[in-house]
Amino acid sequence: MRLVTTFSKHLRSRRKLVAVSLTGAAVQAMLLLAIPLLVRYLFVDVVPKREVAPLFLAGGLIAVLYLSQTGVAVWARVAILRQVKRATTRFRRELLDRLYGLSRGAVQAEDRGNLHAMIVHDTERVDKLVNTVLAEQLPAALVTTLLCIVLAVIDLRLLALLAVLALPGWMILRFTLKDKTMAYVAEYHVRFERFSREAYRALELMDLTRLHAAEPLERRRQNEAMEGYHDSVERMVTSVTTYSALQQSIVAIAGVLVLVAGGALIAEDALSTGDLIAFFVGVMMLRNATRTLASGYGFWLEGRAAFARIRYLLLLDMPRPYSDDGMEPKAETLALENVSFGYNSKRVLEGVDLTIAAGETVAVTGANGSGKTSILYLLLGLYAPQTGRLLADGTPYSSISISSLRRHIGVVTQDPVLFAGTIAENIAYTDIDADAAAIEAAARNALAHDFIADLPNGYETRVGESGVFLSGGQRQRITLARALLKRPRLLILDEPSNHLDPETTAYLIDHLAALPERPGILVITHDPHVAEQADRIYHLQDGRLISTANVLATTS
């Protein structure tokens, strides 16, 4: 029920969809129900009279009924498929929005392979379940119900015998195989997620694996995951297939026994041959309907298991520290005011005060792990301080739109992030409508144009996954061009000398400070020579931010 409620809210035309499903099911049922009645008419009224024309007419009508039922089934299935696929798309958007709405810490704590599987594979299983229920199960259930009524009209004794023979078998089957089948489906999903994670991990660590000659170990890990997945698939498919096949066999065997009993009634002149043939045709149609119902059992189990995992993501309750509901800031001045911050119980910043205005260059130095990057995360609103506050143009972060603020901030992280596209696509990531002139201008400002122009395909050069075809310095300048493309009011350079020598870094900072739009620049570095290019220099030590003037005064 929770699955239906959660997914159905994305079906914008729920009543129309249910109406299509019920109408399609009803029309299909009525078309099919006429067939055993026509067969009865043929063998009770037409064949004994040896009339050929009505025989062909009735046969043709049966063929038309089958074709009409097929046409209605296709129409209903396509109409339902379109609506459900759109609902699935909206459902996936909700999950992505949910991820974007979570805090950075919440997302970092989750396994990316699991999140990927939830959004892609599990939503597809839910989609298949809903499609199967509306387009197949509902019509089959209605056909089964109405067929039983028709069979009762033809001969109530045979229907009662059919129920006595089939229902106990179904109940025994349900109680003996259902739990085991569900356990196999659950095991399959666990094994599949492990296989998916290991494959994702192998792609991420391909270079590390080669550098350490760890291919045998990685292959063993992958083989174990694949073997476990393979075995679980075999068990699940065998169990689900056996369950469905036995359900169908129960109806078939019961139908044969009913045929034998009907033959005995004919021998005693208690039943006509036409009634028995019509009843048996109805039983075969009933078998087809129950086959459809049984075939959906696997989808139902998979859909339930998939939704249980999706529900975990929907129930995660670690929202972002700031929202997008407030005013849009100009980001001319950003400030930390008496900020203390830490991860879990470990404090990394204590009573930090820092102000950065457009047009000035500020450097924050300190040893690795001293908390310099935490200042970057706080300025971007990825975390909120335990005490103190962040201000944009004098307004607390809690009163502004954090996404609007980030659009005014350009960031170059110490580990440049590129994706497997062209250089132009990577630069224009934040502005897909940027033209070639704007992309080139940003690259020139980042001192990247010359090396890009020397590449065989220039800006259309593909960089490979994570920019593997480029050097660290080239990747850093491309990410700088990406940051400059949006003309930020504040530019943050996190450890810029990680991939550039100090002289080149110093020249780059001077060049950025001389740009016509002159953004404020925050340089986070452990290198004092790089920090010398700043207007103001602060040193981070023991969680406290100290001006270099104060440091000099203390040492003197």
C-alpha cells in the first residue's frame, strides 16, 4: 500500500489512468467471455443441424473477437505505459531532488553504488510492477472473475469440481513456496547490489589497480561478486518459474480431470457435448488468465524489495543547512563571524572571524588538516557552524538563497573535477548556453587557451574520465576557466600550488587580480610563497585564524 501511495502521487491523471485500465480490462473481458458462449452455440445449436454457413459465421466472429481483444489490450497497454513512464520520470526526479536536498555529510556517508542502483535499477523495477498490475494483472483478474461466472452459467457442477480440484493446490503452493521465493528474491537483490558496487569500484580504481599490479586481487573480488550474483539469479529464477509453472499446471490438471468428469456426465446423458466443449474452452481461457496473474508474481516481489530500498532514501532526514527560500545576495562581501566548527565531536575551527570583499585578495595558510578547506565548505554553505554565523553582504546565510550565492562564487578545488567530455563541455558545465567566444575568453583568463590551442582538436579535445588525458596543471586551469565563465564575485583557489609550481601560481594570482571584473580572491594554501601575493594573510593554527600582523607582533 505504501508503494502505491508513494508512486501514485506522480501519476498526474490517476483517475483517467485507472479508468483506462478498468475500461480496457472490462472490454477485453467481455470480448473474451463471448467466445465460450459462441462455442456452446456452435456445438449445441449449429453442428447438430449440420448447417455450414452459421458455422463459418460463428468461427469468423470468434476470430474477430480475439483480434478485437488484442487491439484493446494494445491500446490500453500503450496508454498505461505512457502515463506510468512519465510518473517514473517524476519519481526519479523526486529522488534526485531528495539527494540534492540532503546535507553534504549525508550524501558522503552513503555508498554511491547503492544510490545509483536505487535511482536507476530499483525505480525501473517499480515501473515494471505498476505497468504489470495496471496493464496485465487487473484485466486478468477481471477476466478470471467473469469467466468463472460464465462457466457457472454453462455448468455449475463442473465449476464446483474445478474449484475443489484447483484451490487446495493453490493454497498448498502458496504456503510452501511463497516465503522461500521471497527469500530468494531478497538474496538476489543483495547480490546484485554487491556486484554493481564492485563493478563501479573497479572502474573508479582502474589506475590504482594497475599502479600496484593488483589485477589478480581485483579479478578475484569481481569474480566472487559475479559468482554470488549468478548463483542468486539461478535460485530466484528457478523458484519464481517453478511457482508460476505449478500454478498453471494445477489449472491444467484440474481442467483435464474436469474433462474426464464431463465425459462421464455425457455418458450418463447428464451433460451435452456442446456444453462440455464450451466449458473446456473456458477453462483453457481461465488457464491463460491465471498464467498472466502468476507471471506477475515475480514483478510483485521485485517491486516490493526495490521500494523497500527506495523508501530508505525517502526517509533520510539530514537536510541541507541552508535553503533557497531567501533573498538573492550580490556577494560583494562574505564573512565568518565568531565561527566554531567541527566534524562529529572533533573541532577544527574556534572563534574564526574572516571577511572577504570583492576586489581584494586574501590568503589563508596553515598545515595540512588544520581546517583550511573547512572554511571553503562553510563559505559555500555546505555546512553550518556549531556556533557563530556566516554573512553575505551583512545578511545571515539563513536569510538568503544559498544556490543564488553559489552562482556568485567560483571554486577551484585542490583535486580538479573533470568529466569524460570535451574541454569546451567541461568549461561550459555551469552554462550550457555559453558560446565559443565566452568559453575562449574564460580559458584566456585562466591562462589555459595557449595549451588548448596546441592540442590537435583544440577545445573539442576529449579529456577522458576525470581528465586522465591531461596533466594536473592543465586540469586545474580548465576548472579555473569553468569558475571564471560565470564571472564570480568571489573566486576560491584551494591549494593552487598542488598542480602548479609556486612561480606559476604567483603569476596566475597576479593575473587574476588584474582582471577587469576583479573578483575577490581567497587563496587557501600551505605554501607561504603563494600567500605573499595576497593583500591580507591569515594563518590557521589550533583552530584559530590569526592575522600575520598579529603573528609578527607576538614573535617580536
